[in-house]
Amino acid sequence: MSPSPALWFFSLIFTLVGAVFGTVGYREVRKTGQLLRKGVTAQGVVTRLEPMQLEGQSEASITIRSTGTTVYCPVIAWSTADSRPMETTSRLGRPRDRTLRVGSRVEVRYDPADPSRWTLPAEGNGLGRAFVAMGALFVVLGLGFLAGVLYVQVL
């Protein structure tokens, strides 16, 4: 019995999507981990919240349950060890009631060779690890589809 081309397609798509998600997540976890281990520490303060609209590709917007379509990214002012003033915006947006408050003091870790590479230790690696886990799940599913295709071919 010949396996369906759809099974080959699913195995390929799941494996490739999983590999991409896993790679993106791994790179983020690795970059953040390096900054947390080797980065220079600075104290910063949240100066304002930058609103960000979540919108899909169509005219319909993405709605996050009861929080709506706007998330807020904290803008943090801090200085490097050589007293260069920096103002950076966090990439992680949250609903207003779950984000850092204006005036909050935060710890910033940055690369002294490139201060534009920075992280907030309080945010951790959770999102990157979620991407790695999702990527691994998709790769396992894709390889499972492939094993099923090869098993059907042998019969």
C-alpha cells in the first residue's frame, strides 16, 4: 500500500516548522543566558509605557481574552558603565495591569561591547523555552508522521 502524499507533506511541514521554532527559541535562550551570566548590570527606571496594538493580517484584530488588543511595553532609561545614557523598549508587551509601572526600578543586564543587546533578568527565559518546547513537539509529531509513512510503505 502506497502512503498518501498528504502524509509526506504533513511530516515535512511539522518537522520544518518545529525545527524553525526550536532554533528561534534556542537562540533566544542562549542569547539571554549569555547576557545573564556575562552581562554588566545597570539599574534602570521605567519612564513610560509604549502601547502596541495587536493586529492580525486581516482587518480583524487579535483579542486576548478580556484584556483587549493593546499591550504595553515598558521603556527603560539606564546608563552604561561609561555613563552613556540609554533608553530601551522591552520586546515583551503585557496588558497594562500586568506590566511594570512607570517609576519602577529594574535591573538591566547588557553587553558592554554592544549595549543595544540587553535584557531584564526579571523577565527570564520563559518565552524562549516555550518556543523550544513547541519546536520539539512539532519535530516529534513530524517524525511520527514520517515513521507512519515509512511503516505503511514497508507493508
